[in-house]
Amino acid sequence: MKIYYYISVAAAALALVLSIVLFAVGSSNQTLQNEVQAQQVELQKQQEEINKGQAISQKVGPELLRDMAVASTKNEKMKQLLAKNGYTVNMATPAPGSATPAAKAPAPAPASEPGRLQP
């Protein structure tokens, strides 16, 4: 009869040890989940900043290239800078009613349109 007593005490002790281990692992897992969530929030903030930068560059970039194209008509160094980066400025006679040949040109434009930047 004593053997059943020892078996039940050993089973109870094993259950107690396993429940303590389960609690420790669960607590550790919760800590890791909190860390991962904090990293995800940080990455989301970084992605939002990247998206803002892309929106600004898409808005400002073409305007800046247009202004550089206009400036390159009077400044040879600006023309060389544009050429170095793969852009050429084709000058043509301005259309009636337009202020400058390159003023209304979008950044990288097709080669068939005169007075526009071309990559």
C-alpha cells in the first residue's frame, strides 16, 4: 500500500514542478511578445516616416528638376550636373504664351518633346 502513496506523492510533485515551469515559460513568452510588439510599433513609425519622405520627394523632385532645367540654360555647371546624372535639356523655341521653354516640363519626359528634361 505504501507504494501507491509514494507514486501519488511523486505524481503530485511532478505536477507542481511542471506547473511552475509552465508559469515561468508563459511569463517569458509574454515578455517576448511585449518586446516584439514594441519593435513592431517602432517599425511602423519608421515606415510612416519613409512614406512621408517618398510623398515629399515625389512632390518636390519634379519641381526641382524643372527649376534646374531652367537654370541650366544660363549656367553651364548646372547643365553639366544634370548631364552627369543622366538628364539632358533640349531647348526649343517657346510656344506662344509660355514663359520659358522648360518651365512647364515634367521631370523625365519623353524624348519627343522639346525643351524638357530627358533621362
